[in-house]
Amino acid sequence: MAKPAAGPKTAAKAAARPAVRKAAAAPGGRKADSGADSRKVPPAATERKAASGANGRKTASTTGGRMPVATAAGRPPGVRELAAHATRDAILRAATKVFAKQGFAGGRIEQISKAAKSYDRMIYYYFGSKEGLFIAVLEDTYRRFNDAESALALDTTRPLDALDTVIRFIWTYYQKNPEFITLLNTENLHRGKHIGKSLRAREYSSPALGITGRVLESGAAQGLFRTDVSARDLYLMIAAMGYFYLSNRHTLSAFLGENLDSPEAMAHWEAFVIDAVRRTVAKG
């Protein structure tokens, strides 16, 4: 006996199945890590497709990890957009911790998805690959640093005080955000090959150099600072003196036979950096 023709509902379900599988699969037809496909597809898998980002990676938003305040059409974000952002943000936070602790090579997708309380496939959906996720983590690390530095209340009419504030900010930020140093150490071991693929990397240097440049200009205009010191060189000096000390303080403590991690030693080095920078920019 011939089977009855499929009704409208049956046909509609059959037509929808490939689309569901396609949305759940990793970009480029790549399967997610072992075990991911056996789990139930999360509601987030039905979220709206992300806009293409740098290097073809998919990103849930263009807000750089910040909560979107409006969609491309100018309307407030709906439940779906907010859910998509929350999922992506949770993955980014989890990946930051895992990569900071395990490095790029040691950080595993299943570790990150578990820490984010998400699914392996959602990492591929939003970031395209493990490398894409690592690049996003580095970009977000720089973005958060810039956001914090941009919030500084600097009075450039008092350039010496403003310069001290910038130095203390960088020194304190490194201490309060140790993942900043460990992530950059990891990327430098890879000779910058991941961040070099980011189209946003250069964007993040402009605010830092802009702040330092304004302080220098004000000091030079008041006859306090030399005119031949560039914002780039001064920023490198401040960052290097703080970064090197903190990233090497444990080995240097053993090498020098003293505890460079003690509050007294840390306070001494902060004062030393401020004095060194002041002497460098001081006019005649």
C-alpha cells in the first residue's frame, strides 16, 4: 500500500531539519569538539547570526564585550540580542581565565565551554575557532585597559601631577589584573602571531598614547618638560618598568635574594619609577 502524501505540517518539519543542523554545526562544516553534538541544542543556538568580524570571525556584537544599547536599526536590543550578548560575554570571560592560566596551547575548548556554562558549538558559532577566541580575548584585554585609563580624571594644567597619576594607574592596573600580563606573555611566546591578525590591535594604542601626549604637551607648554620626548617613548618607559618588574618579580626575588613582592619593595619601585620618569621629561 502506498504511503499517504505528507501533509503540510510534516513537510514543513522536514524542510526545517537541515536548517537546524546547519545552525548547530560549527562554521565551515567543522564539527565541534567530541561530545558536543550528543548534547541537546541550547536555546542560544537559535540566536540571530552574528555579523562577520575581522578575518571572517563571527561576533555577536560590535560593542567589544560591552552591553549593546541599540541595534543597527537604532531600536533598543531585544531579548534575543541581549541573550546572544550574554552568551558571548560569558564565553569571553571564561576563556580569559583559562588562557591566562593554561596558555593558548593548554587552554581547551571543553574547559572554556564548561566554565562558561555553555556549549562547545557556541564557541565556534561566535568566534569561529580556538584561535579566533584567543584573538578576541586579547582584544578585550586591551579594550578593558583602555576603558579604565580613559576614565582617569587628569588635570593636564598640572602636568607633573597628571604624569604621576598615569604612572600609578599603569602600575596599579598591572597588579589588579594579573591576567593582562600573563596573556601578553603567552602571546609574546608565540611572537605576536595571533594579535597580528587582529584588525583592532592598532586601535587600542591610540588612547594610551593620546593621554600621555596631552600630558607631555601641557608640560612642554609650561616650560616644565623637554620638547624632544615622544609620547611613544615615554609610554614604553612607564609600561616597561612596571611590566618587567611584576612579570619577573618571583625569579628576580630568588636571583637577588630579597622579596620583591613585599609591600615595601613594591612601594619602593613605584616611587623609583615616578622619580625616573620625572627626571627623563624634566627640562634642563
